[in-house]
Amino acid sequence: MSSNVPDDRRYTPSHEWVQRQADGSIAVGITDHAQHALGDLVFVEVPTAGRRVAVGEACAVVESVKAASDVYSPIAGDVLEGNAELAATPERINTDPYGAGWLWKLKPTNAADLEALLDARAYIALLAAAAD
Amino acid sequence: MGLRTPLYARHVALGARMVDFGGWDMPLHYGSQLEEHHAVRRSAGMFDVSHMRVVDLEGARTREFLSELLANDVGALVAPGKALYSCMLNEAGGVLDDLIVYYRDAAHFRLVVNAGTADTDVAWIRARAPAFTVVVRERRELALIAVQGPQARAQAAALLPAPDGVAALALPRFAGCALPASGPDHFIARTGYTGEDGFELMLPAERAVPFWDALLAAGVRPCGLGARDTLRLEAGMNLYGHDMDAHTTPLESGLDWTVAFGAGRAFVGRAALEAQRAAGVKRRLVGLVLEDKGVLRDQQRVLVAGLGAGEVTSGSWSPTLERSIALARVPAATPARVQVEVRGRLLEARVVKPPFVRDGRARVAL
């Protein structure tokens, strides 16, 4: 399956995306590849505002009919907001993983940490290598 | 590469996500297993179940043979075409498989058995059939398509030659008939594994694709194994290998109702079941509705205050109820509330008597 990988954001090997927002906050979600692998999502747990998270810390859970998956924070920071809409409509992650399916927003401890993450080309290469 | 049904190329062409199921390459879903589930509850969906095994038994003593082989009583099959759901047990009362047996005529019965156990089932049957001079014929050249949902029978029957359509619609529940105008070896039954009304059609492999395409053109939705599992779980139907296996008896699997202990009928496993009943059955299969947020999954531990633990045998999400449900094997005296260990936390669940959904509506208080 060729998945959608927009080049307006960064990625991690564990299939999270990270995008700087206009107000300086960082939004995090899971990629099209990840939502496709999980299947229909039925339950999502997002972190609460105020929580301090470390890079690589499990902060959210996405559960499909098939399996539950932890979502890890790509960078360190303080959670500003978890996407409250996902409680009622978890399927947004399936239909719009890069938009309305955002999981949480945080204030980064160090905004430059974003630059260390994979760009779209590197993530596409990673997906291609894994598919072999 | 696994075994492939005659409809394999169709599943791939429809964009199915294919998975291995007991050695077969089968469609998990065609895009959304939740939508496929809803299609079956609301209109009609179709399933390729050609991986299941059709076994025809022929001979004057076939009924006598099956009377001994099966835990349920084929003596109940009086009208030609009538079907029965039964377990086939080993001598210890453990379940070798669950199956449906169809009475075709006085010297001919048909069994449909699960894909994963088909080879061992047939070996077991072949070992015992000669004593009754019963001939065992596997019908591996037949494909099976299940069409299920409130519109299923009407839509499927409309695609058959008129006399066959009439015969199919006249079938009572749990009965089948041949479709002579459609051709040899066509057989349709008003049975299914979804809790909805519908048909299961057995037909020559080379006719499977044309019939599938005709159903598709008529608007019947292709549905995969994912939806099949959530549908049968809502309907409170057991899945072999999960809710029961060779080490569990029907009495501890919610299948007491499928065992006929009528006077004088010897059947394989009877003595073991009677001994278990006399001693008191220690465990039973129950339904669970998860009250906290989360999803119940197979093998999670069920904690029962004062009585110890049980385990989830089939856990999943109920798209109709919009919460997680499960079947679980627990101590016999388990009361109305339990806790389940889900991803390291103890969540609250309510014990219910399945089915969870019937005729498209919740059967348990929410």
C-alpha cells in the first residue's frame, strides 16, 4: 500500500508525525501507514494538559479492534492539550490522520529537537525498506 | 503463500487486506471492518467461507453412525434438508470441533467443519466410518459463500433461476435444499454465523466468481474475517480454538444446550460428560460487557472476588453496542461483576448471558 506522507512535517521510525503550529506549539499524531496497519480505531487515550513528557515516553494509546498501540512522544515538552474530540470519534485518526486526527499538542522543551527527526523523504525510505 | 480459495483474486482486486488464517490467505477486511459489520446488521454482506470443509457421508447406516459420533442427536433431523449444530467430542468429552450437519436423505448427510480442524476431523471420521459401512467424501471442489443480513435472502434468491429462488425463500430456519435449476452440486442453507438471517451457499468452485460478482453488482457488501468475528461474538456464537478446544467440554463452553443426553443413545464422550456433571462442572463460559473504556482481548485474566481467576476466551469490540464485549471461562459460581486485567490495569466488567445482540438490537442492558 502506498501511504500518504506529506512533506510539511517530520516523522519518527515508530510512525508518529510532528508539526510546528502557527502559535509555536507542536502537534503530534500517527501516520497514514500506522492508521492503516491498525485498522478501525475504537478507543483513544490522550495525555492531559500540564503533563511533562520525555522524548520516547508513551503518552497516548490508540486501540483498534485488532490491537492496542502505545504512541511515544517524539520530543520532550509540556502537554498543552489532548485532542478531546477523539473520545467520541476515534475514527478521525483513520480518515484524517494528519489533520483532525491529531493526538496532542505540546510546548517543546527545545524547539530544535524537531530538526533531528526524519523528514518526509527519510520516512518514505524507511517504509520502503521495511516493506522488503 | 497460503492456500487460496476460488475467490482469492477477487479479494485482492477489491483491495482486501489479506491475512493468514489457518494456512489460508483470507481477507481480513476490504477497507473498514466496522462498516462491513454494520452492513450485515443493516442490509446484507457476503463472506467467502470456502476454506471450511464440506464432508458428505453416504450409506444406509449413516444416521446410526452420526448418532454415535456427535454429541447432539441427529434423530431430531426428520424433514429432509433439516440441519443441526453439534459438537464432535473425543472420549474425554473434549471438543474436537463444532459443526453443522444437514440431513439430505435417508442415506446421505452432509457436514460442514472448520478449516483449522478439517484434516483432523476427517481423519477421525474416516477411522470410525467403516464400522458402519459409511462412505466419506470430502467435497473440496465446492466453494462456500455466506450472504447475511436483513436483505440477504431476498438479494441472493433474486439472482437464482426462478424455481431455485422460490425454493430458497421457502426454506425454514436451519434447513437447506439443492438448487437443481442452478446446476449439479448447488446447495443452499438458511444458516449462518452472524446472528442475522441469511444463506450459506455451496457451489462448484468454477461458479463461485460469477455468483460473487452477481452479488456485488446487486449491492451486497464484501465482508472479511474481521467483521465475521465481531458479528459472531455479538451473536454469542463460539469460535473453535478460542472458546473451546479439545481440552474443554461443551459443559464448560456454554454449549450444554447442544448435547442431547436422551435415554439410551451412546455417543463418543458421553460417559466423560456425565461424570463431569455428577461431580459438578467447575467452570462455565459467560459473556462480559466492559464498563470501563478499553478493549477486552483473548487470554486476559478475569478476577472473581473470592473465587480466583478465569480468562477471556474471545474478546473484541462490539460495533453495534459501541463497547467491548467478550466470552470468558470463569469459576462456575462467578457472580454478576468481575474485574479484567487489561494492559496492566483492573477494569470493571459485567457478567451477562449471551447473545449480546439479536435482530440488530442490544440484548443486554447498557
